[in-house]
Amino acid sequence: PREALELIAQRFKALADPTRLALLQSLFEGEKTVQELCELTGTGQANASKHLSVLAEQGLVARRKDGLFARYRIDDPTVRALCDLVCGSLARRYDEARSRFGLAD
């Protein structure tokens, strides 16, 4: 149904931003505070919080309070598998193009 397609599109839209992908990649290593994520991704705190909010709305990350800090973690384990599939596909395309044009690594 159209409603299901809209939900799927919203999920992909949340993943279609380089900053959000960098935040997710950092969270693959484990739970992090916003400050830690900012250091790892080079993103400002307000920007990181905005992007983390989008990811949380889509159920991709979860947030918990830890004293004065908010800690984020991956809340949907399928996001890792999806990223691995996309990265693997891109790597194969890249390797095929390099082979086709005789380019060395």
C-alpha cells in the first residue's frame, strides 16, 4: 500500500544524509554521548543533535539520559546490515570499473 511506501521512503530519507551516516557509523562501535559523536564526526553539537533526532524519529537510534549527558546507541540492528550491503555493492562497482579501465589500486 501507498502508506507503507511512504514509511519506507521516510526511512531511506533519514539515511540519505552524509552527517547522519557518519553518526551511525560511529555508533556501530557502541553507545556514545553527543560530545563523543561530535568529536568523531567533526559535527557541531546543535547539528549532531538535530540529525540524531531525525534518526531517533525513524527508530534507528535510541537515547538514554546518563546524568547530564545523553547517550545514543543503534536501536535497529538491520541498519548495520543495510549499510554493509550498500557499501559492498559500491565496492564491487568500483572494482569492476577499475578493472574495466585497467586502473591499478
